[in-house]
Amino acid sequence: MIRARTLNEYIDWVKQATFDAEELRASIEYDEEFMGDALVIFRSSRKWDKKTI
């Protein structure tokens, strides 16, 4: 795990994470049907990963 070296760097990371989360939410709202299918694929791939570990 990488730690921020300065307070400003930490603030920038929080702002970037907030922006990324908002973008993801907007894309899900824009194309719910596609993202729903992607979530099913993601969940099924995670089940597969757990079985192989």
C-alpha cells in the first residue's frame, strides 16, 4: 500500500477517487443494462477464482 507523502497529495487522491466513483455511477445509470450483464460476469468470474484457489 502506498501512503501519501503530503496532505496535498492525500487530498488529490481523495478528489480523484471521488471523481472516479461519480464517473462509475454515471456510467451505470447511463447504461444499466450493459453494466448489469458485466456485474453478472464479474460475479461469476469471482466464484470461479475462489474454486481454483
